[in-house]
Amino acid sequence: MEKKIDVTTKVQGKLEDGSRMSLFLDEREVGQIILTNQGNHYEMAEGFEFSNDKIYKHENDTTEYTKKYVDDCDMGWC
């Protein structure tokens, strides 16, 4: 099952030139905003979505389970 996580407050923008802003989450580029006279155009990387003025990251529940399993590896049972 897939879930959407709001990461808007964690995303940082870097103006690349006068017409494009790259979007980063933990130093990984997750999209860009192309600034035009007709308005902004959002291009998001796979696994990310721009909707209702927010940026969402899509995650599978199996990914979260695997992540937690590995996080507990210091206990010696993985």
C-alpha cells in the first residue's frame, strides 16, 4: 500500500537562473519549478508530487517496514 507524506517544510529551493528553481530534500534533487510569464510549472522526480501547494513523497508500506528492520540492526538480529 502506498502513502503520501507531506515533506513541504523539509524541501529547500535553489534558484539556478532567472527562470528555474531546483527543489531539494536532504540534498537530493526532487523537482524543479520553471518560472514563466504564464505562471509556474512544476516538474517532480519519480516518487514525488506537487498538489494543493504542497510537496508529497510517495512511500510503500513495505519500504517503511524494511527501513525499520535495518534501523534496529545494532541489536544483532538482522
